[in-house]
Amino acid sequence: MLCNFDMYNITQEKEKGLSMKVVTMGEIMLRLSTPGFTRFLQTNTFDINYGGGEANVAAALAQFGFDAYFVSKLPKHEIGQAAVNSLRKFGVHSDYIVRGGERVGVYFLESGASQRASKVIYDRANAAVTTLASNELDWEEVFHDCKWFHWTGITPALGATALNTVKEACKAAKKNGVTISADLNYRAKLWSTKEAQAAMIPLMEFVDVCIANEEDAEKSLGFNAGTTNVDKGELDESGYRNMIVELKKKFGFKTVAITLRESFSASRNGWSAMLHDEKDCLTPYRSKRYDIQIVDRVGGGDSFASGLIYGLLKKDNTKDALEYAVAASCLKQTIPGDFNIVSIDEVEKLAKGSGSGRVDR
């Protein structure tokens, strides 16, 4: 059951004629975060949310009025059901969530502030999604009348079974003429650079739209962004331009989008992105830059991906699509939790220049 606010937003967007089927696949986890900015060693309680790369994308796309479906596997017990309910609350269809396995993956979050970095501790070994086999789903049904399929590098990193399921899903999506996007999302706690490249490079043959940051591109595909030093807030823009051109050339992507984060501190980041395609951005185009006072940066990349998918499907040109994606992800980083709970109108207002933060009366 959707809460009234979310049902209103989703209904409004569907009335604008935006409804079309999009599918994402991956893991949704139980998030236990310390209240406010307290440390793990201080807190006696945790705030509960649910989230994960592809689940976050599905939730945002549902807010934008799409028929968003999430493919995953969750236990039949109450915690698994709570994870399903968290998606349904925000309009995500759960038809393709297989029920089985023993546990829901967990991650603990300590939010940083100023010069103290945020910390994440994972407890996700043997989560139900790691046992999701390709033959547990009817891929023809999953991709019937589907316009877009999105996955991230997190899912194939969960093990051999997950990697094979991603590959089979990509094959089925291609067979059905579905556009495929992949956010490289390298996670050092899940696999090594060597393991990542061995798995990810072959999967790129299926990908139409590649999304990454500088670390993802280097660790997953072996490309670097010149002398960029994100931790010092120093971006080598020419390095990014060269990298994005080479990525597109090497793998034949239709579109490549790279997020550019300048981490001045845990509380303040510069945020922009660059896009290269053969339609409107024959040379790499850099978006507007936002100076963000961070509330919760978890899910920032996922909100960019969902904004880009929306933009590429609905905007007249890819520059506008990129501006929409960057504005959407800017707003997400001001919202607690993994999901980007914003409307199209809010994103458009920011993308068109209204970033004052004045009360909307």
C-alpha cells in the first residue's frame, strides 16, 4: 500500500503520459544507520531503512511515473517481506522478486561530518540474492513490453551465480530489444580489480549506456581520469574528457556518462557530470555544477542513474537529460535514506536554475 503522498506523486506523473515499463535487478539490503551524526561506538539505537543500488533506481523511476519493476530474491520471512513492502510503498512492482533463501543482506552506516568521513560496514554474506539462479525467472515475461533494463557492478560481484544471472538477463533483454544501462559501481569490499575486470569487461558487449565515476572506470574497465584527485577536490577535466571518449570508442557504447564529485569534506561536495554520445554531445559535455551541503550521500550515484534514464527516455536532447540527472542526484543528497523521493517538477525547477532553497509556499 502506498502512502498518500507517494500515491499522489506517482499518479500525477502517470497522468502526464510517462508510464512505461522499466526493469532493474540487484540486491536490496536492510540499512541500519546511527541517528544523526553519532558514531557506532556511541549509539544505542539504529534507524531502519532499506536500499541498494538497483532498488534505489527503481524507486526513483517509480516517482518519475514509470512502471518500475525490481528483480531480486528475498527470504519468505518478515524481514524479507519488510524489504518488499519498502519498495511497494514507493510504487515499485515486486512481481519479479523470487521468494527464498535465508537472509537479507545488512549494512551499517555511520554518517560523517566535516572532516570525519562516513563509514559503512557490510554484513551481506550468503544473502538470498546470491542464490538467484537464472532459471528461477521467466525472462520473456520480465522483458515483455520493457523499454529499459538497468543493473550495476555490485550484482555480478556477489558471486558466480549472480554473475551468470546478470549475463542471462542481459542476453534476454537484448533479444527483446531493450536498452541496457550499467552503472559500473566498483566495490573493493566485494572483489579485486582483477576479478572485476575479468567479469565486467565481457558484460560490456550488452551495454548501451555506461555510467561510472573515475574509480569505477579504472577498477572495472582499466581506464583512468588523468591526474584527478577527488579527495582533494581536484578534477582533471581534460583527463575525464579523454577517458569518456576512449570508453565509448573501446566498447561501442551509445552513451557514456561520468559523475564528477569534488569531496571538500564529508559535509560539502561539488557535484556535476559529463556525457558523450553521437546525438547531441559529439564532444563530451559537462553539466552545471552544484555545491552541495551533504545530508546523506548514499544513493547519490543511483539517483543520477535514474535521472539519466528518465532524461534519455523523455527529453528532446541528451544535454537536457544530463542536466536533469545531475539536478535529481543533487536533491537526493539532501534527503536521508537510500531512495530519491522527489518529483519531476522539483527536479525541473532546480535544473532550470532555482537552487535558493527558499520555502515553497
